[in-house]
Amino acid sequence: MMRGMGNMGNMMKQMQKMQKDMAKAQEALVEERVEGTAGGGMVTVIANGHKEIVEVKVNEEVVDPDDIEMLQDLIVAATNDALKQVDGLVEQKLGKFTKGLNIPGLF
């Protein structure tokens, strides 16, 4: 019976280490950058790994005062592209911690 308790203690230590490693990986995501684009690169949105937009670049050729709607659509599309890439980045960086675990709401 005592042997089982030792295994449980080991497992708890491993879980604590995994939690610590995962927290470090999550923190590091703030330094990561992904780039979403739209309109063939006319609009670029750069986001970090925490889904925060850090920069928006708009090519002056796409700025048409008579068609602001198109520019707005391109910004939305580039932003959604960047956020989709963040999801891929998070999966790449943190997926190893959750492989085989079915924890709802972790991401």
C-alpha cells in the first residue's frame, strides 16, 4: 500500500513540473509574433502569442477615401488571419503539455 503512495507522490511532482513548464511556455508566447495578411499583403496585422494585436501595416495603395469599406474588410481579414495563426502557434508550443489529456477550456 505504501508503494502506491510513493508513485502518487512522484506523479504529483511530475504534474507540478508540467504545470510550471506550461506556465513558462505560456509566458513566452507574449514574445512570439505572427503575421496575418489580406489583399495580397496590402494589409498586415501582427499579433503576439496572447492574441494581442501589436502592429497594423497598411500599404498606401489600398487607402482609397471613396472605398473605406474595402480597407476595413481587409483589416478584419488580416486580423482574423493573424488570430488563426496564433491558435496554430499555441497548439505548437503548448500542445505537447495537453496531448492525451482531455481538459475542456484549457485553450
